[in-house]
Amino acid sequence: MNSRPLILVTNDDSISAPGIRALIAVMSEIGEVVVVAPDSPQSAMGHAITINNTLHLNKISHPDATILEYSCSGTPVDCVKMAVNEVLKRKPDLCVSGVNHGSNSSINVIYSGTMSAAVEAGIEGIPAIGFSLLDYDWNADFEPIKPFIKKIALQVLQNGLTEGTVLNVNFPKLKTQEIKGIKICRQAKAMWQEKFDKRVTPFGKEYYWLTGEFVNQDKGEDTDEWALANHFISIVPVQFDLTAHHSIATLNTWNF
């Protein structure tokens, strides 16, 4: 085994996004980096995979010859599958996804392409982390969170993760010295109250824009939303076994 860990980097904002550039820079300090990321934005794709279209994988030259980069025409999950099956010569020691431009806290984890890529890596038995910054600006400043990204990644490499889990890490939009620390949290009970903005084209054809308001119904001080609002980094361990184990006993009392 190589002395430096093999790290797969991916995202959902596209291979050209500043967030993934920041993540590549940090991971290159830790290990051998291979990047497989979408060639165009794939936000809110969830765990979608491509089955009815062809996939294209293109190698991209990187200023640092030790870093291999590939753009993929598919979804974030496609990227991980392609990396594991077609690009990498061995299973990576770590998969990191992001840094996402915008929060993936609370219910957003369900829709997130960033987190779905991490979950797919977890399914493959790869320790995985999804990183997100609570700043939707394309030119967001990722410098303040780089030391924390490195610290968290090194801890996962050193300690491993519980089987069947990956980490969902969200950063508040703050300067390094303003961040109070890291909180291990649960996912807040919050949701989007959605609306569709109905409009009409100049040609008379109706179309819709999805809009809405994010509503946090959770008053707990152990949630990711509380942590972010109070200047902490939130880490939520996410499991990809979706079984509602607490419902099994109740369902067994039904007369099927």
C-alpha cells in the first residue's frame, strides 16, 4: 500500500466550481488525489444515475501532474461509480464530495447531489464525507474553512467510520477565527414549504419556477441547523439503510 492515502474527490457543482478547487487543494496536502466530477452543474440530483443515455469520461490536464482529473457527463453518483469501476486501480482510502456552494443541512441531504456522491462511496465501502458551505455565491470564500476540512479528513483517515455511515459536514459562512468549533449533531426536523411561480413565455406557453421557504420546525440545540446558526460547524453521521426499524414491531401487529 502507498504511504500516502488515495483520495477520490467529486462534487455536484461541476468540475470547474471553486468549491471543488478548494477541496482538491486541501486533499493534495494529505494524499494522492484523483478527481472525477460532473462536467456541468448537477445540484439537487439526489441519488440519480444514468441508465438511458451514454456516459462520457474525459481526462483533463492539471497543472500538478500528480493529480488526475476526469470530467464525467453524468450525475454525481455516476461519477463515483465511474471512478471505482473505470478509473481507480484500487479502492480509495477516502472519498470527499464538495465543497458545495450552499448548505446541505437538515432535509437538504435528501436532495443533495453532493451528499449522494458521498453516500454512493459509502455503499462501496469507502469512508466518505460531504462538505458544504452556507454560501451560494459562485465566488464564495473557501479559505476560512480549509483548516477544518483538513482536520476532519485526517480524523476519518485515522479512525475510520462506523459501517454503513458517511459524514455530512456543513460550514457556516464565517471567518476562521469566528467559527466556535465543531458539533456532532442530528439532522434538524425542517422542510421546504414549496411554491411554483407560474409564468407565461412571449409565445403564450406556460412554465414554472420552483420557489419556496425553508422552515425549521426543530427547537433542539443538538441539530445541524442550531449549530450553523450559532457559529459552529455541524457534522451529522448519515446512514444509507433507510429502514424505519422503529416501525417494524407496529407493522407486525397488522392483519395482513
